[in-house]
Amino acid sequence: MKRSEPTGTQSIGRAADILRVVASAESTGFGLADIAQQAGLEKPTAHRILRRLVDESLLVQDPATRNYHLGPLLYELGLAARPSVPARQWCSEALTELSRLTGDCAFLIGHSGFDSVCLDRREGHFPIKVLVLGTGQRRPLGCGAGSIALMSLMPEEEAHRILVHNADRLQERGEPGTDEFMRLIRQAREAGYATKDAPDLPVTTLSVPVPDQYGKGLCALSVTSLTMRMEQRHAMLVSTLRSIAQELSRRIRTVPGNELLVGRYAQ
């Protein structure tokens, strides 16, 4: 924060940072120490903001674990948020088609600040479901093929800045270092699609970015399955992803304000 920034504005920014951190914690939630560390705040400051967010029902605290989770007011506000139809409808149709054609789990990945967000998912008909992400789940950009696909459309400097910012969070998840991520991003930029193996499972994800009219990534379409199954059908999967992503990109580009419609928020 800049020193000249008004205190009230700074507090809003800090509260938003804390909400993003808690949103990334999945079902276990985060305690005070983790939230303060990830939000870059002193514990007393983080505690004051957390207490107020709980008072406003934006967060709830588990009395047993003392961990914080997103609160009911966020859900209620989300119901009144700007609807994302028709773009979200088209994304839904694209995901359904992707999972139908491939038989595997398909995901719609969006970009939100330094994070990626799973905006939607579909389960395929293949008996083994690889549900690596739930709808609404956040992860640091760099984690997953969807992130790499989105970052492949960014300028080199912007992608590197994001990876440096997320380095500690990525390391905690067992992800490689910044140099290896930059190699993967350059490879995805050249190939037109991203591929990434899970750090600790025999699972692979393929992803293709969906660009806007300026070539920036609005979202990414991903398909995930067992590594052996992906290797056996690699060419078909890439071709299917590209075809569906190209058609979705064409349709979305006809909608004014499409960045808002698919849930992409610029940093």
C-alpha cells in the first residue's frame, strides 16, 4: 500500500486480501497465523479485521478448530451479483460438450488477481473421476495446466512477476520453481496448449486458453484424467480442446464487456 493511501481504503484492500486467502483454504479453513502470513499482515491487524468480518457474517469461525471460513453473507451477495449469461451459458455448454466428447472431467478456469478460480466443472462418463478442483476453488496462478494456459497469453514480464509473487505458496504445494514454470509457459505459448502432471498423483491435465479480441486470456478450458489415459489419446484431446475453445472464444468476443461476463478480474 502507498503511504498516501487513505486508511479506510487501505482497510478495504486488506479485508479483500483476507477474503481471498480464506477462499483459497478449501474445506479446512485457515487459522489466524496462516491468514496473517499469506495476507502479509501483522497478527494483531489481521485479528482486528477478522473479527469485524465475522461480525458482518462475511466470515465464520469454527469454534472447534478456530479456523476461518467464508460466511453466509458472501453467498447472499453472490446471488445478487451481476449474472454472467450469456457468456456463462456458453461456457456451460462448452464444458458439457468437452466432457461428453472426451469422457473425462472438464473444468472452466478463470483468472482473479494472483489466483486462478475454478468457475465450473463437468464430470465425464469415464468410471474413474479425477475431480482435482471444485467449483469456486482458488489456487495460486501457476498451479495447474489452466493457470499455465492463461499465463501463456500474458507478456513474459507479467507472468514472471506473478510467479515470483506466488513462489512461497507454490512451493508449499510441492510445485516447481519459477524458472521451470516459465519454461512450461513458453512451451504452452509455442504449442497453443498447456499440459501439467499432478505433483503427487498419476494424473495429467491438458488446457487451452480462451482469448478475447485483444489476445488476452478470458478463461481456460481443461480436461483431466489418468496420465496413461491422457497419453493414449493426446492428439484427440488437444484437437477437441482447441476446437471447442476456438468456438467459445468466437462467441464470447461478440459480447460487450466479456471480461466481466466470464469472471475475469484484472490485477
